[in-house]
Amino acid sequence: MAKTSKAWDKSNIVKTWGIYSAQNVGLKGEPFKLSRTKIDMFLECPLCFYLDRKLGIARPSMPSFTLNVAVDHLLKKEFDIHRANGKAHPMMEKYGLNMIPFSHPNMDQWRENFVGVQYLHPQTNFLVFGAVDDIWQSLGKGGKPGALSIVDYKATSKDGEIELEDTRWHNQYRRQMEIYQWLVRNNGFEVSDTGYFVYVNGKKDRAAFDGKLEFDVKILPYTGKSDWIDDVLIRAKKCLDSDTVPAQSPTCEHCEYRLEARKAYEKHIGKKK
Ligand code: SF4
């Protein structure tokens, strides 16, 4: 007899934890924890955000990008060596950056998923959080510590030079950087508008794999603006407080698929009765 595959886990989609409830409504309610990825979800599609954060229906899970996670992990280890020594990474010197990896007792907490850097936004009572990859500190005259810069590691594999292009993904990267800048600034640190992406590009032009993947490493500076965040959080709060279900995104094909699939299914079942 053929083996049946492992049952699909419904709890991946129907969630009972971390959803917006009556306890969170208004400014006097319980603070509501909101990650920077959910802020991005609200910007992409308020309906998906509402379904996820208020009605407890999450988007279907995606396979995790394990190779990217491995690269992030190794980059963190590499920069941590220089952090412990209070010295610049050779890449910083190559790019003429008078900086060192920032040392702080909370660094591990700020980099931990689901914890990260946190800030209670007073206008919404959202406890906004996001886990940074790294923070660097500029050095002034005589090595005097200066402003901090947010750093994000990115891994890809594509032909040609890596640039920050005007694509959906890269716009997400920009927003991610800007939210981290805003979070760290709101924790009382001086944060430069200039952040850095440490972008590694897996080379495909090697003769063979030979058990290793080689990368070109590039540092891309980015000047962020955080002036949009207050307004977006206020709109996200209004969205959750409202009983009106937002409209679906006109640029997303998945809802249309879901509705059409449902209609076709019901028509088919109706014919059989
Ligand atoms: S339109 Fe797309 S993003 Fe929005 S709720 Fe539907 S599936 Fe989610």
C-alpha cells in the first residue's frame, strides 16, 4: 500500500496567536507587537495585512532561503571577529569607510529574530520591532566614536554588477533599512541617514562547483528617509481598528485565483448535486 504523505499543517495558515484583538484597540489597550515585515505587508496589500493581523489567516508559508541564511550567518561571524577586536573590517578600508562594527551589550538581542530593536510608537501603541543584521559606527578625528549606520547583508546570484534597482524587492530593501534606522534612532542613538548593504553575488562563471560557491562582495551605500513611517503606522492602526475589510491589491493575482477557484469549485459541486 502506498504511504500517505505527512498531513498538511493547518496551523501554518490559521493562526491563533499574535493577532489584533479587542485588548489592543485604542491607545490605552495592550501594546500590539508589529514587525517591520508586517508593515511592509500593509503597504503591499492592506487586505492581506487585515487577514493576517486581525482575522488570523496567514499567507501560505514559503520555503526558507537556507543558502541566504547561511551567508548571513557567516558574514555575522566574520564581522563579529572585527567587532571583538574593535577594528575595521578590510572591506570598510577598501571602500574608504572610517568605521568599525559597533559594539554594544544589546547587539545579540537586536539581531535576534522576533526580538530585535523595539520601539513603542506612542501614536498607535504598536510595539514595532525588527532584527538588524549589523550596525557600524563612524569614527571621527582621533578615532572619536560618531554616528551609527544600519547595515543589511544581502545574498544573490546574478549576472553583471549588483546595483539597487527600482524593483519590488529593492524597494522592500529600502523600506527595511529605513525602518531599522527609525527604530535605532528612537532608542536614543545618533543614526546616520546613510546605511549600507553588504551585497554578495554568487559567481556562476566557474568551470565547476567543486563543493564551493564563490562570491563577489560589494558595499552599497543607501541614504534612507524615515519620514513616511509615522503616517503608515497610523493608517495601519486605523485599518485594524475598522470593521471594514480593505479592498484587495489590484496588482496581486493570488486573490483573484482564490476567488475564481472557489467559484469554479462551487459551480462544479452544484452540478453534481
Ligand atoms: S490581493 Fe494578494 S496580497 Fe492582497 S489579500 Fe489577496 S492574496 Fe493577499
